[in-house]
Amino acid sequence: MGSYRTLTLPLLSLLGWTLISAFNLDTDNVIRKTGDANSLFGFSLAMHRQLRPQNQWMGVTVQSQGPGGKILVCAHRYQRRLFVDSVQELRDITGRCYVLSEDLTINNTSDEDGGDWMFCKGRNRGHERFGSCQQGLSATFTKDYHYLVFGAPGAYNWKGVVRMEQKNSSLWDENIYDDGPYEVGDEGRLDPDLVPVPANSYLGFSLDSGKMLTKRGQLTIVAGAPRANHSGAVVLLKKDDVKPSMMTAEYILEGAGLASSFGYDLAVLDINGDGWQDIVVGAPQYFIKDGYIGGAIYVYLNEEGAWDKITPKRIEGAADSMFGLAVENMGDVNLDGYHDVAVGAPYDSNGAGNVYIFHGSPQGLKKAQVLGGQDHNVKLFGYSLAGNMDLDRNNYPDLAIGSLSDSVFVYRARSVISIEKTVTTTPKELDLTQKNCGDTICLDVKACFKFSVKPKTYNPTLKVKYSIKVESERKKLNLPSRVIFNPRSANDYESTGVVELKGQGTESCVTRGLRLQETLRDKLRGIPIEVSVEILKPSTRRKRQSALPNLLPILDTNQDATTLTKVQFIKEGCGADHVCQSDLQLQYKFHTREPNRDIFHPLPEENGVPILSLSDQKDIALEIKVANQGEDAYEAQLSSSFPKSLSYSAVRIQSGVSSAVNYYSVIVHLCCAESYHCKQMTTFGLTMSFFPSLEVKYSIKVESERKKLNLPSRVIFNPRSANDYESTGVVELKGQGTESCVTRGLRLQVQHIPFRGENYY
């Protein structure tokens, strides 16, 4: 038995799945095919397209070689019956598969066609051998369509078997006489000890293949065993290097989570576009105790065949959804160069079912779209999937989805279009000294559009709605726009219209005028202009009912929806881009001020900290120097605030520099009031008077002696206090000699007869 490596790996879990907006699988023109009631029509699916003589397709087979190719159909519950209609009658569930020609008929001149694909027939009976073989529970063509691969999960006491074979006599003309069959357990020896999984593993329950999985060009069969070791496993098989009729395990990927059914379904595809094929494995019964999880998929991104170095990423489904029951390679559904995956969750949404679409990318799978069974009023939508074939010949692969409601649904992929938006303005910058529109300035905005799409031969005529927006941020802040459309638009912030694009690369342009408002104040920030587009549905004539409607292309979600351009004001000293890269630096020093004279002395310092003397330092001055080491600065300002123990006295600033003052703060505008322009350096000083501010708690007491004698007070506080003998509070004293007062009322008790004077405190 060949050696192999069993990999039980740590997992990176991707949580937080949320429903997302649709992408390019069209949900408005879904094709629905319905079978007989209770027939389980849609239990399994494959896409097929006949090339002659009609352009028909069917979606009821298990596997297809592709357009014009063979079709593989299996009945895994097919019974071999012996001693029929006698008391000794025996029945073995061996399974059987048929190969059909492209027109769904058996061509007797073809080696492959017919129902002779039943390798368990004639072998030893009983469940320990091949009596419950169930060949065809899964079956597939290899990626090069050279071999057929069959899974028989019931063989060898449910260990399971995978078999690969071909029947092509034309190979003899190429001197190829010995090409299989190949089988796990050795087709010649039929040794269950050579099967690399324990009993009751169901090896062969799911199948796929690739030639860039472990070594470049080496054919690898990937087989699921969803009950191996009570969690599930996926086995990577290859032709044995020594034994010509045997397949051996090269790697085994172990599932995580008891009874998770890891390997129930799987797909081989190139997710990240590196040329190596990756694996996505479904585990529909994965769960976490007390967690809202119902199924998962595991994403293995290949690292040049080093499967022992791979940490899979787990993507989890909602509770009770059976997320991962069906996993399908969709092909490159949006033609971005990366293969995409569909995952069925047939019990999601209370049993209606959902199908989740993931797009490939250099980083792995990205959530893209959700298709729901509730839209069709069916149950168990997503039980089966078939993809990676273009049915309507628009070069984008489509997706078929089966349910257990006797219905199949075909979602066609829409063409993905990128629209290039180019925005220019005349003039390019705004020079406030150059009036070109009366007493103000006008500019023209030119927006040009052209589109590209795959394939290059696709050249539709598109009607595109465009939007030109200005000052979006100021609109959010409820600030007036600095420019208005000229002629004026119904909306000060937006102008819209429609352009027609006639084929790829054909440019169409529009021009809109803008007028600068005369009350302009913000001259620092450029004026933002945003251009966005939307494809409009064409108004087409009504076609005959049997014709499929043409699908409207969709904008590429990887492209920025909005193109942003800023028209800058010409600013002195800010370079050719008119974006000022200033470098403001601040220095400060504390001083004392001599009484009634503007003579200042630096405060003494201890370890770099200024020392205040409360006895003789009444005024404190703060000298601030602001230097600009970079390009010119505009609208620069410095804000200062000080504690309540300091009171603002004065500010001494250079000419042309303004300030704004309140009781405890000062804002100094460092630039010229007219140009908002700071070139190099500004020096100014703040003078503050030092007044210690104290918070004092006071107490007003009455009738203290009577309280000691437990006699009632002859007066009460008015309004009444919580304590008849005392009222308390807090006052703030702001500096020496500053008076602060409080008033409290007293009311004489009527029943009291005074007999002597009392002291009040």
C-alpha cells in the first residue's frame, strides 16, 4: 500500500456572513423547468448543450463532457437480482451507469455508449465485499475527459471504492494498450486493506479531479469520505507508481467537528489564479455547541502542491441551513480571471433554501451574491447545483439549481461592463484674480464615457444615465455650494442626463458649466466634482414568447462607482499641484510681566518645567512662535485654552494677524485676513492674570443650642431645607478680593413664643 500523509490542520474561521447585494447572475429572467409531482425532479443536475442539430440543453443528467460531448447518467440504487420470484431471490444494490451521446441517445458504434458501466457486477456479494456497492452515487469525467471516475461508497463494508477507467479503442492506434482500469484496493487484487480509510467512511461519496493539485501535470482524483473517523475526510488519489491497476492515497485531509460530514460534496478549481488548483470541501452538518451555525465549507488554497503546509479557511452557514450540502465550481462567472464557487444551503430560510455565490480573488473567496428559494415559493432550493457551462452563448457560464420541489432553475450570467469616466475642466485651476464671467469665474466640466467588456466581439449599444455632482461634503453639512450649474440646474449640487455608447471603445462626452458664487469664503479646499453612471434598460420591441430575453449588462463591482476630480484654487507658494504641503512648527516660553509695564522676564525652570511663585507673580505671559518649514499654509489658526485659575488679559500679535477671544480661550488666525495666507513665521504673546480660584463649601446654621437640648427650631429655612437647623452649599471665589454671595430665607414658626435672644451662626 502506498504511503500518504494525513493532515489534521488548524483552521481560520471566517465568521459574520451577511446577505449582500446581487451581482451578475440575473434574477429577473430565471428559467424554471418543472417535473412530475413527487418525482424528485432536480435531485441531481448537470449542464449539457447539444451542438447538432438543435441548440437544446438539458439539466437532468449527472455529468456532461461539455457542449457536444458525452453524458454520464447513474442509478446508484440499481439492483442485481438473482433467483427472481423464488424464495431464494437475492438482491444486491450494485448500481449502474450509462454513457449517452450528445443527443441523449445510445450510439451503438461508440465504445463508451451504453449501460455496461457496472464494475461491481459479478464480484463477491455481501456487504463486506460488493453486495451494497452503490456505484454511481457520485461519478464524473476527469478534467481532460479521458477517464470516467465512479464512486461506490458501499463497497468493503462501506469503506468505499473509487474506480477510474476508459473505453476508447482509438487509443490502440496510438499504441496505448494498457490504460486502466485503476481502482482503490487494486482492481486485480480487490484487497480492502488497501483502502486508506476505515469501515463506514463512504469513500467516493463525492468526486472531482485536477492536474495541478500535487504535481504539475499529474492527474489527481479528489474523493470525499464524509463519515471517515466520525467527522469526514477527503482523499487525494493518484495512479500507483508500481502497481498498474491501483490508485493510492497521496494526501488525506481530515475533517474537524464530530459528525460534520466533511467531504459530503467538494469542488476543484483555481480560486486565486496562480495556476495551481484549490479545493473547496462541504461539511453540511458542522455545528458548534450553543452556536448559531449550520454547516460550513473549507477552502484549501494550494501552495504548489505542499498540502501539509496549508491552513484551510472555514466559512460557516446559518443554523439548520445545511450550508455546504452542494458545492459547485461555477467557472469564471464574471470573467475576471478567477474561478467562482456556488454553495447550497437547502434548509436555510426555514427550509426554502438559499444558494451563496463566492467569487475567487488573489486573497481567496469573496462573498458576492445570494439566490433565494423564497423568490420561487419552493422548498429545499439549492439541494443540487450544476455550473461552468455557457447555455445562452454570451461567453459567461450559467448556473442551474435543483430543489426537492420538482423544479429546476437556471440563472444566466450577465455580461460585466467597465465604463471609463474621464473628467476635465476648463480652466484646470481657479485663479481668483482672473474674472472670466462678469464679476466672478466660470468653468466648464467635460465628462467623457466609453466602455469595455469581455469578449471583445461583444459590441452592444448602451444608454447610460450619468450624474455630475459638486460639493457633496458641503451638502452633507448643510453648507451652501461654492459653485452653481450654469445654466442653473434644478438641484444646486447635481446635474443628470443620458448618453448613448455605440460599441466598445467609442467615446461619448457631455459638457456642463459651473459658476463660482460671489460670496465665496472657503478658498483653501478644491471644489470636488463626482461623476457616476448607471446602465439603462433598452426599450425593445416585444419578442415572441419562446425567445429568451437579452440580459442587460451589469457594471463591474470591482470598478470605482464614482470618479472624483478636484478643481484647485491657485495658491501662491504651493507648487504646481496647488495642494499646500505645509510644515508648521510651534515653540513656546512662559514669562512674567512687570506691573503696568510691558517688560517680560522668562520664568525660572526646574527640570524643564516653569516655576510659578504665587506671592509675587500676578501676570503670566506666554510667548508663542509658529514657523512654517514647508510650502505656504492657508487658513492656519492656533487655539489656546487655560484653566479657570487664569483669566485672559491681552494678546500681542503682529499686524495683519487677527484673534478671537472669550473668557477662557483665545483663537489666533496666523494668516493674513484677506488672503488666508501664511508664508514663514508668526510670533505673538498671550498675557493672563493669575487669580487663584477656590471652591468653598459654606454652612448656615440656626438654633444650635436648641438642637443640643432637643428643642424644636423657632425658625425654618424657606424654602425648607432637608435639615431644619442647617443649609449648605458651594461658592467659587475667583481671585483675591473677589466677592461671591449667597442668600437663604428663614421663616418664623407661629407657635413659638420667644423668651430670650438666640445666637445665629
